[in-house]
Amino acid sequence: MSSELARAEALFEQGRDLFLRGRYQDAVRLLAAAAELAPTSVGCQFMLGAGRWNSGDTAGALYPLALCVYLDSEHASGRFALGVALRELGQPEQGAVHVAYAAYRGNRQAAAHLGELTLAHCPDCGGPVTSGAARCDGCAGIPREISAPRPRTWSWPHLRSDDARSRWTLPYEQLADLGRGHLTRYAGHGDPHDIDDALAYLELAAATASAADRPARLTELGSAYRQRFACHGLPADLDHAIDCHEQALDQAAADTPEQVIVLANLGVAYGARHESSAAAADLERAIGFLERAMAAPTEDPDEHLSAMASAGVLYQRRHRAGGDEADLDRSIALQDAVVEASPPDHPRYAGRMANLTVAYLNRYERHRRLPDLERALLLADRAVAATPRDSPALPIRLAARGSTWLQLHLADLPGESGGTRDRPLDRALDDLRRALDAAPDGQLHVADVLAELVRAHLVPGARHMAPDRRTLEAWEARLKAARGATPSKRAVAGRNLGVLANVLGEYDLAARVLDAAIALTPAVPLRGTDWTDQERRFGEPRGLASQAFAAHCARGEPLQAVQQAELGRGIQLATVLDAHDDLADLESELPELARPFRQVRKELAAGSAAEAVLWDRYGQLVARIREHPRFTRFLMTPRVEELRRAAGGGTVVVVNSARNRADAILIGHDGDLKQVPLPDLSADHVEAQSEAVVGSAHAGLADRLGWLWDTVVGPVAEALPPGATPRRVWWLPIGLLGMFPLHAAGHPGRPGALDSFVSSYTPTLRILAHAHGHPAAVARRQLTVALPSTPGLPGLPGALTEALDLHRRHPDQPPLLNEDATTSQVAAALSTATWAHFACHALADHAAPSHSGLCLSDGMLTIPEISRLAVADAQLAYLSACSTGHRSLEHVDESLNLASAFQLAGFRHVIASLWPLADAFGAVAARTFYAELSGTADDAPGALHRTTLAMRDRYQGRPDLWASLIHSGP
């Protein structure tokens, strides 16, 4: 034994003797000297903490007691004393954890104290529980409850004078060290209790730090909250992390080196919240703070490199969201500079290589420039080579390299000089399989890796390597266990796996996987983010409903096909409808269930390792809601009775084309469903035609109408039971079929859709049923808005003609013209109108449909603004403007356009245009429509049908004119 240890032991024995005789202050002096000589002595640290506690020095007792428990987590007496000290120092939750565990370990004082707190300990893990509870929430499978962030971490010197903590000091540097020790232990062993302990000590360190050191302690605390968010996925922790970082920025001295770290951490925290919520504002804040970090002075160049690396990743993310090439170029420029300056032995070398790989790969996918792909492959190789085999980052880096090899295969290039054509695909599949095998079930990236692996099996040339059923089932199990991924990422992986199962003829497995992916969509909350964020989130798993529809059709299950298509499409529209209906009613009638229901949806959307228990709680809440008579069908698929209501007076025709098959399902007013195979309709042709529509809706339109008749509308006409023509139908196209004018299908000079049907369109059955249930109004309060002249846009003389024609019919209701048609005046007038006619320019933003709107004299009345109006007794809206009924290619399943916005606002009938509308034709069509109208809005579909027939006769050979207008509604 060394002389120092011998001296420490002698001091400890003397101190303990004094302690046992009640001479605590004298004992503390000796024990403190002993602890300095032997800092890892558990007994010495405990006795020192207990002595200070018994001397009335709670603040002084904390660190030695905390160190005692850190060194020996089973020390029951130390746990009890630490718990009591933490409670007195403002950490009641973590204090209760330690007291409960001490009682669990048999400490009688702890058990008595726990009873005074009306608490007990869990018999399985020793965690605190309320008296009478059998087990703690974790052991009972109930998700951790954090409905709000902790109270803000105030500096103790600024607390009220009657708070004892305002007069205490703590060894904050030692506490911060101890907090870091717990975080290091968590990184090595993954025990979430270490994060909770770290947060308690870092909170206290931040609260008691000197003014000069407080920003650094707050930054450290915010980083720890980000780690707990990564562990549990609860948004409140991320909110509190941002609050800590913002406090640090407020308190940090300007133009000091610490500014870089503070700004960079705040940017990273906002970036993490954007990744969770998809709120665009968070991404903008993140990039702004990181740009400031890069410009701030620092003595450590690596701090600038870290900020540049983080900013590069976020610029790349913004490029994916908005498509701005400058963002991707900026991302690559920043990350190239970071990689160039990072030596191979740098701890972040591999991660920086991997991030830059993805950036180059994204740019290659956009422009197909081979140097970008070659650079991506070189970086991916280096990133994998520099990553330890046991690193949790290895799966995502293998996956990035696999994606790069996959692109090389698709480029039809050899993998290396003299290589064979299929070598890149072999390497891609090998890397992606290794990535999936190396990723534990709870890892955040499992869903991403699985989605890419399945995609690789779907590319040309991969059929001979198709997985067997056992492999598909194993992948299904991996997807179910991918609790760390967000619902949208799991939905994308489920869609890909379902497509592969469909292609391989495993229809039962395909239906199961795709139904499960669709079931994830209720967990993605839309409120709290703007419409752009929402449409971006729901554009991710495009084609999911179409694949589920195909799988159920292959199994001969038309009802299930329709039900899943209804659940998996129009989610954003359904959410707005919920705001008017179900969830608003739930909030009003069952607020005690509505609030936790909204909260659990918010937590599920973030993605979490605790997702399994969150889903259990979600299911429990839905079950409780359905116990109430009014909500027995809450969030359920539509019943046959509801389908019958949607098809009242005619037939709803649901049409779908997927990779392996195409079908129509006819829903009659009696509720019967008839499945009609469409063997001549191929997904490849649908995709090619949709791309042609995006290029020009008019080019090749006559041929396109003939193709639609031969492949879709003609077979539907033959399948309908005999009856008088024209028959009433509502077209409900799924996926890319929503971009085509089914109502006008036919060959020139032969009978076609116009001769067979009075056609309308509906985005979902629910919206159609809602419109059927909307009562017809007696009073006609006409609003006419016309802008023959709009600032910055071409003139529309036909708009004035339309307005004057309507004014002659309704002279008591003058139109709003030109400068009088402001956004505020039109919105106000629209909120009380029952009929509305717009003759003006409209903007259809295909990349972000929610940015679309009607162009008025002082700006645009947008889709979100219109949809929120909830106009009472609204009957008919005629939108004589360009592309008001057009569906965006990227968001085709959501049917976000001006026509659906007016339906959400409450208008039963909407007349809209599928493509840009010629001004003169628009005036002629509107005049003809109102002349054909019998006087009630419910004649709108018939009036438009007669108008279209008249326009076809008048403009023969010009389907770009006569086929442009469509009706939505009952």
C-alpha cells in the first residue's frame, strides 16, 4: 500500500470514529482530506457526504454522495442519502428514483421516507411508483410520460430570497464532470438511467455556475437533452434542449471563442427538431445559426469545421425539401472543405466522409454526371474502411456505399475495369444486406436500410436474385421491430417491401405489410406544422395506397382494397375535415381523451426507441374513445353503409394501376362492390403518360383520350349493368391516374365517356359522403370575383365578360372587380356567400401545392386560407381559372388543389379546370354553364355535362378546350 493510501485510510478511520460519536464537523475535516487522497473510495465518499448532511450542509453533501453512487450503484445507504439531497436541491424526480431504489435494496429509512412521499418501489426494477401501483410504467409496458419540458434552468443566485438555494453554492465543475461521466457510461452501456443522472447533475451545474461559465454549462446541458431525445424520442426533451442552447446564446459574451460552440449546438438542435417534425422554420433557423457559427471567431479551427460539417448536412436536407440547386452545391462545397481538412485519425473522419458521399450521390441522381458518382463511391469506400466493425454507424455507411453501387448498376457501367455488368448490383446487395444484418432492431436507420435493400431487388437485372418467402417474412419482422424510425420512414420501407411481395406473387404478405404501413398514417400529426411541411411529409410514401389496393384485388378482396385506399390517401384533406368534424367533436365532448390522443400522436411522429409502447398507448386511447356511443367508428375504415352513402344516385368508380396489375372497383348505390380487371392498363404506360402530361397537358391529348377509353373507361362502361345513358358516375382515380381526364375518354368520331356518363370526381369517398350529407340551401348569396387586370400578369378580358353576364342574372349582387378584389375583401365576402364565381388568374405550384391559390389584386388567396373558411350553406363554386383541379405529380394521392380547398371550405359543388384555361373559351363555357343550369346547385354536374357536349360540338378537334372543365361534388 502506498504512503498516500495508508494516510487516507488512517484519516478515514479517525473520521469515521468522530462521525459515530456525532462530531460531524470534525469528522468532515478528516474525511475530506481522506477523500482528496483516495477519491475512488466508496466508503470515504459516502461518509463525507453523510457527515456534511448531518452538519446541515446539503449543498456540500451532494457531490460526495453522487460520486459514491456513481462508483457503486448498489450502495443502498448512499442512494437514500443522495435521493434526499437531490429532492432538497430541486431535483425531486431524480431524488425519488434514488430513494425508491434504496428501499428496493432493503434500506429501511428509504422505505419509510418513500411512504411519506406517498410512493412505493417497483418490485421488478426498484423504480418509484405511486402507492397501490403493482409495477412501474416501464415494467408494465406503458410509455414514458413527458408531456412538457422541465422548468427552465434558472441561475440560483437569481431565485427568490426565501428559496434556500439562492444562498447555496455547489461544486459545479465537479458536478459537470460527474454528468459527463454518466453520459460516457451511457454511450458504452446504453442504460437510460445514466442519462437521467447526467441531466440532474448538469442541471445543477448550469444553475450554480459562474456567469462566465454558465453558457458552456447550458450548452452541455442542452446536448444531454438531445441525447435523451435520441434515446426516448419525446419531443419535450428536444424543446428543452433548444431552450438551454438559446439561454446559452443570450448569456455568452459577444465575439468570444465560445460563441462558435454555442451557435453550432443551437443550430444542430434546431436541425434535430426539423428532422423530427419536418417544420421548415426549424430548418431555416438551424442553417442561420450554423452560418453565424462559421463566421464567429475561434482559436480552434476544428470548431469551424464541425459547424461547416453540420451546415453541409442541413443544406443538403433543404435541397431535398425544396429542390434548390444552390443548396446542394453549397452543401458539397462546405463538406468538401471539411473532408479536405480532416486527417484520417480525426474521430469524425469517417462520418464526414459518409455525409459527403450522400451529397454527391444526391447530385448524381439529379444530373447523372458520372464524376459525381465516382466521387461518391470513393468517399463511401473510405468511410466504410475508417469505421470500426462494432461501430453503431457502420450499418448506415454500408448502406450509403450500397446505394452508390446501385446507382452504378443503373447507369449500366462496370464496377471496375474488366468487371461484369452485374458486379455493381452484386456489391450493392451485399453491402445493403450487411448493413441490415449489422443494424440492431431499435436503431434509427433500420427502416432506411431496409427500404434501400428492397429497392435494389426491384431494379432491372435483379429478378434472378429475388428473395424467397422466408427472407421476405424476416424483413417484415425487421420492419415491425424498427421502432426508432419515424412513421413516414417505416411507411416508405413498407411500401417498397409490399411492392416486392406483389411482384413475387406473395399477395397475402404484401397486403399485410402494406396495410400495416397505411396504419401508421394516423400517427403523423399535422397540426403544429404548416401545410408545406405536411404535404412534404405525406409525399414521401407515394404509391402506398395503390400497392395495397392491388394486393387486395389480387386476393379477390374488393372491400378491403377500397378501405385501404381510403385510409392511405387524402390524409391532409381528411385532417382538415377532422378539424371541422371528428377531432373537433372529440375535443368538445371528450377533452380528457382528446388531449392525450393528440399528445401520443405527436410523440409517435418523432420516431422513438419507445415506439412499441407508444403504439400500445395509442391503441388503448382509441379503444377508450370508441367506447363512447358517438365515436364507435373513430378512425375505422368505411363500412359498406358509408360506401353506399358516397355512391348515392350512381356509381363510384375507383381505378388503380400498380406494378403488377390494374383494376377498377365499382361501388353501387346499393353498396355492392364489383371488381373489374384492367389487363391492358400497365403501370409503365401510366407513368409515361403522366410525364407527358407534366410536360404539356395539350400535346397528344387526342391519342391520350383514346388510350384512356381502351384501357380504363371502356371496360368500366361494359362492366356496368344495363341502364339508360348517360349514367351518373364519380371517378376516384388512385395515384398517377388522377392526372388524366377520364370524363372525356374516347376516340374522335366515336361514342365515348361523354356519351356514356355524367361524370364527377372525388378525392376520397369520405369527402364525397360529406358533400352528400351537406344540406342544400334555399337562399342564393352570389359572390362574383373578376380580375380582367392583375398586377404583373397578362390581361383577361374574358373575365370581365363572365362577371357582367353573372351580374345581369343577379343585379342585386355587384361583383368585386380588379383593385376591389383584395385578399381580405374576398375572404370576408366568401365566408358568407353560398355561390361563388372566380374569373381570374390562378397559380398551381406543383412542387408545393399549398402555395397554390387565386391571384387577387394585392396577393394570393391560398389553399390553406380557403380550406379554413368553413362556409355555412355553401353550394357552388365555379373556378374559371387555370389548373384549379390539377393534381401535383409528387402529391397526387393527396389531391391538393383549389377545387378540393373549396370542398373543404364547405362548397357542395365545385367546377374547376384540369389545365391552363384559354380566356375566351372560359367566358363562353361559363355563359353556357349558367344558361344550362336549372336554377339549383344540385344540377351542376348535369349542367356541366351538357356544357361540355356543346363545347365538343363547337370546338371539334380541340379537346384541350372542351375537356378542360370537371365537376366535384354529389
